[in-house]
Amino acid sequence: MASIKHFTRLSLLLGTLICLLSACGDEAVSGCMDAEACNYNAEATESNGSCTYICLTTAEKTRVIDFVNTAVDYLEAKGPDTAFAAFNDQNGAFVDQELYIFVWDESAKVLAHGFQPDLIGTVVMDLQDIKDKYFVQELVDIANREGAGWGWYYWDDPQTNSIRKKFTYIRKVGDLMVASGTYK
């Protein structure tokens, strides 16, 4: 009887050791494994392709889209000269808290910018954020491919004077791209 108990203990110990060495019993945890994503799961051991990057509520998205659409309507009604002057006015109707309008041509030359007027006239196609992301190229690609859409990057938030994640909606209008974004 003693040898059966000894054998059972030895088998249990050996089984436990084998389990530890081979990760026995560890269930794969499926989820988003990209730390930049809104739904990053630090516990995930297996990517399931579920990563999302635009971390905004429906109301936040609607606010930005409506702001850009209002700017597009104004541009189409008043023409570029009048619209760009209005977009560049930091105390005007096209600056609302952290939202401001910016406009690029197809080469990403800045034609209007409600937060950084010193960028007007410069080509920003190769501009990178603090994580070396070529976000302008990505946004131009979205506008050219889809006509309108969302991108994200790290940028200076005029409300907090700090670098934060910015979610930008861009819309192509003829050979122009009109955009604005919010921060989280």
C-alpha cells in the first residue's frame, strides 16, 4: 500500500513538472496584442485581428465629422480665398475648443491651418509624429482611396499644450483635403 501512495505522489509530481515545462493547462488568450490600439489586451497571447485604433465615441466622431462637413460646405459656398481666411482665424467659427480646420492640397502643401499658421505654404508629406509615424502620408492615402476617413497619430493638443493621441477625420474635396481632429 505504501508503494502505491509513493508511486501516486511521484506520478503527480512528474505530471506537474511536465505541465510546468510544457505550459500545460495554459489556455491561449485571444485578443488585440498591439499596445497602440484602443482595445489592447495585455493578457492576450494570440492575436485575433480585433484591434481598433479610433478610440472615439459615436458622439465624438459625429462632432468632428460635422465640423469638417461644415467647413467643406463653407469652402464650396465661399471659395478657397474666403474659406481659407476663415479657417486660419484662430478666434473664428472654425476653431472650437481643440477642433480646428486644416487644409492640404494633393501634395500635402498646407493651405489653411487654424492652430499652426506657420505651417501654411509648407509641404508636410514627410512629417512624422513623436513615434516616427508618417501620419500625413497615411491621411492622404485614406482621402485618396476612400474619399473620407479616420487616421490617428500623436500631436500637440492646443487645449492642454501636451502631446496626445489625435484622431483625425479627413475628407477629399476636389484636389483639396479638409480635416480636423480631436484628442484622447
